Amino acid sequence: MANIQATALRRGTVILHDGNPYRVLSFEHRTPGNKRGFVQTKLRSLLDGTQREVKFSAQEFLEKAHVDSREMEYLYADGSGRVFMDTESYEQITLADEDVGDAAPWLAEGMRVQISMLDGRPIGLELPKTLEMEVREAEAVVKGQTASKSSKPAVLSNGVTLQVPPFIGAGDRIRVDPGEQRYVERVK
């Protein structure tokens, strides 16, 4: 298994801690005064779903879990989670809503995503780096505001609100980064 330094942890990383697999929900690298730095993390167990906070030394190395990735197509949501189909074997799996997490509003029928598998069990998903979305609502442009580096809120067709440049209006198609929930560019 690969080792990863505690300071290299990122949200969504799967590590082995005390012999059990955990997904990093949040992390914060702290360096208090003249003391040694540490990384404060919030972890969720992939076995039973419990959460815990763990503090790691900045120099500590952790064991990164071996996670396989398979391309799957999103089909629909049902009462137990989100249903995906393997694009090669046509096998269907259900991913629990807590494993889908922040990706839920970005999913659209027919979308292809990477499903993370740990020991043959689905544990999460990775959305494409960018998605094309239509702007459903956006404030009108204030005259003279386009010259500055300002932004305004816009509601996308999936209901997500994010900041866009002032020249974007309702009905425009834009490219967004769903991981960081930020505007990338207008689609021509």
C-alpha cells in the first residue's frame, strides 16, 4: 500500500487508520506559534459510517487505501440511494446518499462518472472535472459594473447557486467545476 504524508491529505482521500478504512471529510493544517505543526481531520468510517476527529503530526505518514475506480452511468435515485450501471458489464449498483455527498445535485441521468470501489464495495464517486450547465436565474447587469472584477450569484438548472461574471444572463450555458463549485467559462 502507498503511504501519504499527513499534510498531503485532501477531502475524499481514503486512508487506513487503526486497520480500518476512513474517508477524509475535512482537514486543516495548523502550525500554532513555535510548536510543531499538525493536521486536524474529520474522518468517516467506511465500515459503519461513524465519524471521528483525529489529529496527525505534520511529519506522520499514513497508509492510503487501495481504491479501484470503474466508469459507470448514473441511472436514477431511489429510496435507498443512487443507482449506477457499469458501462462494460451492465451490472447495477446502488450508492448510498451519504457516499454520494456533495455530488448529488450535479448528477443527471445518463452522466458517466468514476465510482470508487474498496474491496468490491462502492464507497464514493468522482464527477467529471467540468460540466456544462444552463443558467436558470441571474441578476441583471448593473451598468458600469462589467469593468471591475465583480461577480453575481446565478442559479443553475440543477438548483445550485454559484458566483458568475456580470455578463452571464439567464439562459446562457456555462462550464462549471462541480468539485469546487465555481464558474470556469461561458460555452460558445
